[in-house]
Amino acid sequence: MRIHFIAIGGSAMHNLALALADAGHQVSGSDDQILEPSRSRLHQAGLLPQKEGWFPDTITDDVDCVILGMHARPDNPELLKAQKLGVSIQSYPEFLFSAAEQDRRIVIGGSHGKTTITSMLLHAFKAVEKPVNYMVGAQLEGFDRMVKLDPNVHTAVFEGDEYLSSPIDRRPKFFWYQAHYTLLTGIAWDHINVFPTEEDYISQFDAYLESLAPNAIVVWCEEDTHLAAVIRRTKRADLIFIPYRTPQCIVGSDGLTEVMWSNGSKSRTPLIGTHNIQNLAGARALAVAIGINESEFDSAMVNFTGAARRLELLIETENFTAFRDFAHAPSKLRATTAGVKDSFPNRHLTAVFELHTFSSLNREFLPTYRDALMRADEQVVYYDPEVLKHKKLPALDSAFIAECFGNTKHLRIIDSKAALQTFLDTRNSANSVLLLMSSGWFSKVTPSWLN
């Protein structure tokens, strides 16, 4: 097939392009901005567009399929040309479903923890030497890329996002997959630009249960009240529900976490934080449901270190540790901050959060962050006024942000790149932990102690 990607530079999009090119398809693409690591990876594969921008002349009658990314707009000139010619236009979740329509489909969804749990499951499949196709939202150690589509493999593991499929397909991505097995981690309102109320957002998960394949198995976190309500009101009598909850755990003197399971067994993992152990419990329950036994899963997790930017260890010395986490939702901030503090109870914890997403920079949504960083000894919220301009959002002031977060004596608001640089450069003091949380890159500020 000849396949053209509109907005090829996206994380999932460029990985799908690489996978399809490897499978022998003729792949091309375009984008108005391609950043690292997408740029280097596309260049190495010979798929990097010669120029950035949109070029409708590249869309001709011999294009079999256009895959449309969320970065494009509905009036994109290449999209308009494809529509005029009647070329097949698909979102990437639509394409993934068509590629895996005959497979056993396993989907991990929820407002947080999706990437981590998907990564755990893929790590377990690899350990037991069972090949799977997959799409995951971060680069994983031991995997060449984030997407694999092998026509000779008939099990597919997809990270299921509740965000929109494409600019012209306003359905959440996970509606497409019609999962046979699914895991739901929890529900915490997000994406205010698409779901303006909490009720709108929660209703997507009601609809998701309706989209599942007949007799699907649903593994779910029974500690989440919103999710419990969704499960209670479903009308699907054919679904099989398997609940899980956070097991007891303790960090040993060697830094490994010992997990005590309800059946009396124990396992060890390098992961820290109760939120990660909750994710581990969900992945373990799902693994058992699909045929990986508990001992196999536990053995695999002994050397699982996580996905890129998911509580990723940046530096560790005798008295100083720094982590970076892909976190932006209030519930994730609370869970991550609490988990790190519980793992390092005798150290000074500095938690730094960057307001970066549309929701986090929205005046209506900001109050939902109240007390999200409260477990940290030192709390910092950073935002770049230029990002607000780029997203065409009204300006924010530090006093309002501080009020939304709880305005404690331990809270500091930073609104300049230079001030953030100065602050981070001095945070590698003895007996301390630094936690950096964002879905962005902190304006590309790098602490001097990382150089």
C-alpha cells in the first residue's frame, strides 16, 4: 500500500509510520514541525519530509490511505485534497483496529497509569516469549519502537486513550478497539477543551464499556469511586469484571519494594510509590486473565524499570535522587508525590510541576489541583507565559495559581525560564529528593548537575 501520514511527527504517528515502512508499505508524510526524537528516527528510516509544511500536491489518486494525526486541523490543505479525491482517510486508532481486527485485542485505559501498565504487560509477554503486536505511549527498554504490527502475530496490546481520534473524528481513540480484554485504572477529569464538564468526561467510560467485544473481560481498580459507579450502572450482562486494589508493600534496605499479595505470596520490584504498586496489581490481574501465571509475571517484574518519563530516574547519589514523571492530571500529581514521599520518608522532597497542557493552563480547571502537591516538603509550580500565548489562552497570574494549589507557605510559583534554571541548579542538596512532573519539557531547562 501507499500510505501518507498527515502530521507524521507525532509520537504515535511516527512510530506507526516506521512500523508500516518496515512491513514493506510505501510510506510518506508531512508536518509543520517535527521535533526530537521523531526527527532523527524518521531521518534514519528515510521518512523525514524534505521540507516542513503541508503540500497538497503530494496527495494523488495512487495514495491508498491517508492517516490523519491530531496535530492537523480540519482545514489542512492535504486533508482537503484527500477528501476531494475520495482517498481513504483514517485516524491512527482506526488503522490499528483494521490491522488487528482478527486478533485477540487487549486494551489498557483510564485517566492515568495506561503507559506504565501497558509497558508492564509487554515486558511480561517478552519474558515468557509470547509475541504480541502493540501500541504504547512511550519508548520502552528492550523494544525498538512504540508500535509493532506483524501480520503473523494474533494478539495485540494497545494503550487506550480517551482523547479524540482525529480532527475529523471526535470519538475517543479507545472506542475503536472493541477490546476482548481491557483494564481500567481510574477516572479523573481531564481534557477540558474537549470534555467541558466532569460528567461529559466520565460518560466516555460508560460508552467505552458498551464498545467492548461480546463477553469481554474487564479488570478494574475498585479503589476508584468514579470507575466503581461506571461499573455499577453498565447494562452489559455479558461482561466479566475482575477488580483489583493496591496491595501492601514496603521498601527494603536495598531499595527494592517488597509486595505482599492477598494469597500470601510476595514479590519484589525496583518500582517505588504506591501508585506504581497499584499499577503493578492491575497488570498482574490482567496478565493472569490472559494466560500468564502469577509466578511468571512476578519473575518478569524483577527487572522492569518502567517506561521513558514514567517516574524515570534522572540521577542517584548517596544523598540525592531526582525523578522525572510524565504527569499533569491532579490525581496523578497527588499519587506520584505521595508515592515518592512514602518511599523516601526521611528526605526533603521538592516537587516541581509544569503547567503545560490546555487543561492545566485553563482558569476553570486549575482549581482542581488544590492540595495536589501537599505531600511535598517544598512545592513549585512553573509556567511559561509564552505557552499561554501559543495556546491562545488568557494570561494567568501567580497569585491565582497559588490560590488554586492551596497557597501554603511551602508553595512557590515560577514564571520565567531563567528563574527555573536558577532554582533547579541548587536543588541537589544532601538528604533530598527532586521530583519533576510535566507532560512537556520545562522549557528545555536542564539542571547543571545533569550535565
